[in-house]
Amino acid sequence: MFNAIHPKLPMRDYTSTRAFYVGRLGFTQLGDPHFEAYLMLKKENIEIHFFLFPELDPLENDGQVYIRVDNIEQLNQELLAQNIRFADLGKLALKPWGQWECAILDPDHNLLTFGQPAT
């Protein structure tokens, strides 16, 4: 029955969203690269989709995705090396619920939280 989920997040601008995810985070684009109202991206086993919302106020955006990873320390180092902006309280930390987590904001303030079980 259910076998995958692909969250859909808002984007104000196709080019800057694509540049951030493909150019800086290493995602691959799926679908038609000439259709700029919708963007589908994949990295390893996950997909994130984006819909065009030019009126979006990034400071009022509540888009969020939680992504499980297997080597959060390596990912954290890659994000630091890319000078990716961490969200407030988004630096790598062991959370009380037993997850190592770090979180970043994309150009539209969609929150991407990366987590790995502490055990």
C-alpha cells in the first residue's frame, strides 16, 4: 500500500530554489527542467517537490521536512563547509527525544531538519 512520501514545499523562485538544492545540497532534478511552476528533486532515497508561490513571505513560511540520515556528523560538516545557514537552534545537538539533529533554512525559509537516532 503506502511506499513513499514526497513532501511539497513552497518556493518563490524556481532558479534560486534549484540552485540551492542542486548546486549546494547535491540533489538531482527530476521531471521537465523547463516547467518552472513545479520542481521535483531527489537525493539518494528521498524526494522533495516544490510548487511556485511567488507571493510567499519567507518570514511567515511554516514549511518543514524531517529527513532521517545515517551519518549526521558527516552531513553537518558538509553543511558547515558550504556555509549553509543553520536555523535558530539548528546546530548539531543531541535532543532530549534521543535524536542527533541539525536544521537548516532554504532560501524560502523552509525548515529542513536532519536527524539520526542516538543509539
